[in-house]
Amino acid sequence: MTEQARGNLAADATDGAALEVAGLSYSFGNRFALEEISFAIQPGEFVVLLGPNGAGKTTLFSLITHLYESRNGTIRIKGADVRRRPTRALAQIGVVFQQPTLDLDLTVRHNLLYHAALHGMGRQEAQHRIETELTRLGMYERRGEKVRRLNGGHRRRVEIARALLHRPRVLLLDEPTVGLDVPTRRGIVEHVHRLCREDGIAVLWATHLIDEVFDDDRVIMLHKGLIRAQGSVNDVNRAAGVNSVGEAFDVLTGDEADSGP
Amino acid sequence: MTATHYYRCFLGIVSREALRFVHQRERFVAALVRPLVWLLVFAAGFRAALGLSIIPPYETYVTFEVYIIPGLIGMIQLFNGMQSSLSMVYDREMGSMRTLLVSPLPRWYLLMCKLLAGAFVSILQVYAFLLIAYFFGIEMPPLGYLTLFPALVVSGLMLGGLGMLLSSVIKQLENFAGIMNFVIFPMFFLSSALYPLWKMKESSLLLYQICLANPFTHAVETIRFALYGQVNFLSLLITVGVLALFVGLAIYGYNPARGMMSRKTVTTG
């Protein structure tokens, strides 16, 4: 753990959870997308939001990032209410969306500079942060290349570097490994785990792929807008009465076989 | 959230727009060729057919080429506004609108920055067009090039605001061809861009009234008077009013409580 991470953890300990969601509901018209969602993520904790397609994962992310707003329930980032103090809350979130969001015709560096400007970073600080984050992901050499020339795995890495540029306390990733091959996926999952440990960042990782769950992760099982189980891998397995996350996934989301991955 | 943050964010958005513009050379060329074709082909042909009387702000007889310059400037900005509307719908489908909207500044400010950036690009196009026109012998009063600027900001924002409003309403890229038919063409032809309104009035009172109600007419007239160092207060007032209306509605359209990014996410969530 780095010096900075220790500092972060010490500071975090005083004001509690990095991300706190309480009694959150949301509906599209009269169809419930999320119902009474409550959970909290502590600094340095890696939480996997596991659920089949259509479970409500992206809706939850849109609410946390204030793309949507719900009157039912609260979301707090480091104590800041997303609805009442959106700018304060958003300043502490880093997001990797499910769809790629890089400008294909601009270089890696220009993409990151744009993001830095949106977060109010000065030129010098931005250059420094870009170098640090790209180096960590092994992408610094490619900073001058247009994003269009990078492969899917490298684009994802740039997006992760971008999400970390402004030193967020909460990192949200919405199915970040979709469309990537197995070794690349593996690499990204491991890298984000390392980040979480080293920097003490709270990570919420949404996926429908059970092999992305590590043994010491915390799991939230989401299905049809409801949390079916949450806790350590063991807790979730116990709740489902099985021995592996894979089986737990099948049991807890199994009432609709055709919605699985 | 300091003033520096706001300022840096503004610069960031403008330079991204400018960079994208530089990288899309075809777009720049198309933006110039379109009005030039009108100017050099269409106007030359109509020159003989249309007689223009002396109307303000003109103090003498002007050729048709000179008459349609403000209209063509408006056309450049109209197309640019629609183009940025298109790119906003595209950005939203591609997700890069999200990166903008999740940044830690008020949403209305982010949208205003985007609007200003678009207007800035359109003004670059206008001056490039005027430069080429100048070499073809179509000159404006020297000071006019300067007094034109504030008018371009107002008209550019108004037409960009229209684009932004449309982008908040239109959910899919495929619907964009419809905009061409139902927004750009009627707005351009039912205005004072190609012929003075009194001529329109002679042929049809109804068309004349439609032209008068068209905000594009007033954008063009604001530009026309500015080119001669004058202010058409009525047109300016209407342009500014419509600008406020469009931008207000667009900001409302992007309100998070309305879940503007729905539809797509319902199925992928």
C-alpha cells in the first residue's frame, strides 16, 4: 500500500462509506427497473455487482452518476448526496461506461487532456497525472496515437486511466470487459483489483461473468431490479445453499432461464 | 468548484470541438462548398431575373450576389447547428455525451460550453467563406467584417440552440434525414435569405407571414444589418428571445430527472 493510499484510508475512516445507496427505487414508466436497493462500499473494497443482462446494473450506474435522478432513496458519495450536491459527488467518481466513450479521431493524450479539463485540472497537473496513469497501465508509449488505431483491450485501458485521472474515491465500471478476449479480460480484472488494494479506491464492478469474481470480493447479486443476496462470496453461496458463485448465480437468477448470459 | 475550474472546462470543451473540426477536413470543405455553389452558380443565374429595390440597410442598388451573402452566412450557421445536433445524438449513442454530463460542473454550464464551442466553429467557417467570396470580388464594407462578429455569436448560438433542442428530443440517428427535410429546407427557403420579404409579399401574403415568423429570417436580418454597421433591433430582439427559448428548452430536455438517456439503457441494463 502506498503512502497516498494510507492517507486516503485514514481520511476515509473518519467519514465512513465511499459509496452509500439507501432505499433506491427507479422505474421507467410503470415498469420497475430498481426496487429498494441498499448497499454501501467502504474505501479499498472491491464489490462485484453480478446480474444477468437486464438486471438493472446500467440503470443503477446511471443513477449513481446522476444521468438519471430518482426521488425515491438516496445515493451518497463520501457523504455528498448525488441529487442535492451533484458536482461535489461527481468530482469523486471515476466511471468506465459499458459502451466505449473515447474520441476515435483524437489521440490518447488529447482524450485524456479533455477529461482533465472537465475536471478542472491545470495543464501541468494534467500532464503529470496522464503520465502516471498511462504508465501504470503500460500505455504511456502510445499516448500520441489516435484511439482508432488501438485494439479493444488497449482502448479499455485508456478508459480506465482516464477514469482515474482526477483521483476519484469511487471507481465504477459497467461491464468493462465486454467484447474482450480471455487473457485481456483477466489482465484488466487483475489490474483493477490491484488499484483497489494499492490506492484504497472503492470499486463497483458490474458484470454478468462469474469468472470475474475473486474469492475475497464482496458480491451483490442483482436480478430484475432486486438485490437477491449480498455479502462475501461465502455469504452469497450460503444464502443460495450452494458451494460456488456460479451455482449461486444460477439459483438466484434462475427463475427466468432465458435471461441468463 | 472555482472559477478556474469553470474556465478550464470551457477551454477544454472548445479545444476538443476545434480539434475534432480540424480532424474532419471533409466537413470543413463541405461547409464552404455549399454556400459557394449558391453564391457562384445560383446567384449568377438569378442576377438577371431578380430586380432588387433599395431597402435598408442598403443605400444603393446591390447585386443579387451581395444580397444573398447574409443568407448564406446564416446557412453556414444553420448547417453547423444541425451538424452539432447530429454529433450530439451520435455522441449520445456512442456514449461520449455521458463523459461530458458526468463531469463535476452544473449541467446547464456544460451544455452552454458545448453551444459556445459550436458557435465558435461556425464563426470560423463564416469568415473562411467571406474570405473566399472576397477573392471572387464580393466585398463587404471593411468595418462590416468587424461589426458582423457579435451578430454571428447571437445567430450562431440561436441556431446551435435549435440543434441542441432537437438533439434532446430526437432519440435516434436514423431520424436525422427527417430534420433535413423538415427543419433546414423550410427554414432556409421560407426566410429572407434568398429574396427580400416585400417580394414574397407581392406573391403571397401567407408565405410572407410565415417568413416573418421564421426565426431564421431574423437571424439573417441581424447579420445583414450588422454587415453594414447597423442594428436591426426588432430582428436582434427576436433572435435573442428565440435563443433563450431554445436553450432553455434544451437544458430542460437534458434534465436528469427526465431520464433523457433512457430507451437504450432499458434493454442493456
